[in-house]
Amino acid sequence: MNLNTLLIVATFIGIAALVIALYWKAKREKPDVELSDKLTLDRLLEIVKYSLADLVKDENLAGITDEEFESMYKRKARIQDAMQNCVYGIDSAKLIVQDLIRSIIAEQLKTEEEVLQVFDFGGYVEPRVKFEILMYFYKKTHGKDALAELVKEYRLDRERYEIEDKSQPSYLVSEEDIDTIYADKAFELSYHVMLDLLAIMIYQRYKGFGIIDTLREMNINGFNCGTSGSILSALLNKEKKIMKAPRSVWLYFNGKYIHLRFLSFQTEEELRRVVQLLCRYNNPGPLTEKRGYLVNTMYDKSRVLALRPPAAEYWAVFVRKFTLSDSSLPALIAKPYVKNAHLAIELIKFLMMGQVTCGFTGRQGAGKTVMMTAAVKYIDPRYTLRVLEMAPEMYLRELYPERNILSVQETEFISATELQDALKKSDAAVSIVGEVATDAIAARMIQMGQVASIFTIFSHHANLADQLVYAIRNSLVNAGGFTGNMTTAEQQVIDVIRVDIHLNYTTDGRRYIERVSEIVKLDEYVPYPTYDPGNAVHSMNRITQEYYERKTDRKTFATRDILRYNLETDTYEAEDWFTTELTQKMLSTMPPDRIKDFKSFILDNWRL
């Protein structure tokens, strides 16, 4: 055997010896996987992600029967569909994904002790997790009304003096509130309950809406995020403890904005993820720097307004929920503390029966949309209804499925003006405009009120009846129909809009009808003062003065309050009654069997 051969053999022997030595050394040591065997939520999340990906991965299906193939194909299709749709807040898809996550967690954590090693439910639990635990148990009893029940039970919507050196009133729920409630309830967490809770927490981070995932599914008025807290706190006020922008979740509940201070997105990146997720249903397009805001709806018909920098100073989202709960006039108006509520209820009923064009006015959140929805009940059901909205809010077909109703909304490619033109050919008896927010819509609304329908109801943000007329008049002029002739435009408005129903609410959430006002057209044919030959100069001066007053600042209309709400006594009070002209108009169109009730209502409550 030559030298080269000996060297090769020796080399192989050396390598083999080294490999054996390393093997025995590794065998005696504790494996790395054991060092990291203590699972964390983050690692559990990664396991869930990979496991769910494996469930929908292509597999070798050779050699299986047709029945097995069909069963596996349907299962994969169901999982894929749930994975795609759960991000839109679809409850059925969400439950499927959460159940899959729970089964994966159960395979990893087979005992209660293993669960507690991942998340110590028996030790310190942060308030946001305590909130999820509270909601978990409340939902078992109250379903989607769980949050409302929690708020009512512990009066979480009461006024507090906690902000700005405890000098100003506000509504908030603090971490201490959640800690106190959690301690009061003292729920017993079994192994199966803890698995459910872990599945919820993992889902929220993986496919859900983060800290607001549970909040979003509740029956509430709405919520918004990204609207409080310091953005520049990293650069300013370094020594001062100040609330940061990610701690900015606000609940809109019974007319009150309540700051949920125990919820925080922690980082701007997480808030951005949630904002972009909330507005992606039906693929409305991206929310980009160039397109700084986006109005959309979610699967449950909630309206979403999302904004981002630089259009807004921070990432923000506003979600308004329109639940199909009791939205009748008595439920909206006849609160336990309100006196003479029947005056407002019956008055709106008779206005609808009398086919009077009404504007429902007030600031945002005053309840204009829901009041219009309730008023529709008293429109003759034989009439066809056509509804124009910026985004779906009224859902009249859901509340009145047996009526002839069609709602349309503007899109990125179809303007509200074009839709109004289309509705003229839709046999509309009653036109409803969800919100008169642009000059073009205001102009078309007046046109529809003149020729396209029997009467119209709409909402507007005006604060006074006079301002309503002037705002619509200005919109007519701006839209180009009455350029340079404000008087003619004003006449058109007051010919169409007869009544303003103005809604308002207090800072403590009390909603009410502040007033019902008639818009009265003044007689424009009042003769000029007569010429007096005996006092020519004086009489000509009077005629000239009257001429210029009529051509300049002489009002063409007046307003008279029919009903007002007294905030001090919470009482609806009758004022003047409608003009004879409007009363006769209502009597001529009212169902014959309601005329007697209408006359009695007037005589019993108004002095004529």
C-alpha cells in the first residue's frame, strides 16, 4: 500500500472519528429545541400561521377514492374561504378560523399547566386581556349586547372629572375600572376556557382587528381610533408623562364618546394595520398618500371613514354601526324623562301622512338618519321609495322588506348627480336623500321636490331653519342653475322645503328634537305704497325705499316654530300652528280615516 493510499485512509478514519465524537457530545447535551420549549404567545402565533398554511397546501392526492377526494377538496375550500373572508369581519368565517386556531393550540398545549406557561391567567393580567375575558363571559349570556350590558351594569358611561388636572368633565373607562370589574366578577378559568381565550388573542393578532376586534362586533353606535393622544411626544415633553397617540380608542355609545383608555395599539404600525384592514371590504382601492381618505362599508353594513397622513395628522378610522334595533318614533322620542313626547311623535306622523317635504337637520351624531328611518313607517306604503345616499346608512329594505324601495349610492365611477338623473326614470313617488352635502345634490334635490316625486325628505347639517334655506339657495347658485339671481333661487327653495325638523343632543348624550319649524313664504305681491300728489316728495321716497328693500335685503320668507323642546324641564311645548295653506295641503292628502285624529290633535294641543 503506497503512501497516498495510507493518507486517504487515515483522513477518512479521522473524519469518521470526529463525526462520532460530535454525535455523542450532542447526544449528551440538552437539545436546543428543549431550551426554547417554553412557548410564548409570539412563538405560538408562528406555529398557528404555519399550521394553517399547511392545511390549505396542495397534497399528493394519488390513490384516494373519489369520495375522499371530494371531502378533502370541500374541507380545503371551506378553510380557504374562511381565511379570506374573516378579515372582513364576517362572523361565520371568523368562528371557523378561531376554531381551527383553537385545535392547533390544543395539540400544542395538552394540559392546564402548559397553557399557564404560555400565558399566566392566574398571575398579572393586563387590563386589555381582562376586558377580553369579561366580554367572553358576557357574550355567552348577552351576545352582541355584551358591551352594552357591561356599560350599563357598572355605569361606565357616567361623567368623570379625570382630564386636564381633573378640572373638566369627560367620559372614559380607565385601567382601574377594568381591574375593579374583573376582581368583582372573579370568573373561574378552566382549561377549555383558557384555550378559547388564547385562540381569541392569537386570532386578533393574526387575522383580526387587533385590540378592537371584539369591540367591532358589538351592538354599539360606533367607535373611532387615532383621535387623541400626543403624536410628537417622542420629541416634546420628554420629562412630562403624557398620553401617547396609540392610546386612542373611543366608543360611541348612546350619544356619548367614551375614551377606552385601557386599550392601546402600542405602536403606530399596529394602528395603521388595523385602519387599512377595516376599510378593505369589497376592494375599494388602496389608502395611499395621494388618496388620503376612504369612505367604505364593512360586511355588516357599518360605515367606515379611514384617513392617513399627510391628509390627516395621524392614522385614524371612524366606524358608524347601523343596527336594525328598535328605531320607532316612540322608542327614539318617548324617553322616561321626557314630557309631552306624544306631541313630537304625532306631529312627525302627520307630516309624513300629509306628504310635506321636510328637512331633518342637526349636527353629526344628532340622530338625523335614524329619525328619518323611523318616519318612513308613516308614509303611505303604496308609494314607491327611492333613496340616494353617499354610503349605505338607512337600510330601509331591511326594515320594510314588503315595500317598493330602491337605494343607490355614489361610487368611484358613478356620481350622485348621475344617480339622481337615473332615479327620475324609476317611478319614484317619494324621494329620500340621505345627506344633502354638496351643491350638485342640493340642486337636484330641489328639482326632484318640484317635479320628480310627490314629496321629499332629506338630512342636512344646518343649525337654523333660516340657515337651511340660505345654504340650499347658495348651493343652487353655485351649481349654476341660478347664476346671479339669488332671489329666484331662494323662491325655488321655499316653494319646495316646507318644514325643518331640527335635532340636537347634549354632552351627556340626551338626544331630542330641538324644534319643528315651518318655512313660510311671504307674499311677494304686496302692493307698493301709493303715490300721494299732495306730498309728492315723501310718497316717492317711500316708494323708492320699498323698491330697494325688496330688491336687496327684504326677506322672502319667515320661519315659525311649531314645537320646541325645553331643556330645563325636558318638555315638548307647542308654539304656533302651521299656516292655513300648509294645514289645508296636509288635509287634502291625508288618509280620510286619519283626518278626524289630525283635527283633534290640533285642537287639543294648539291655540289657533
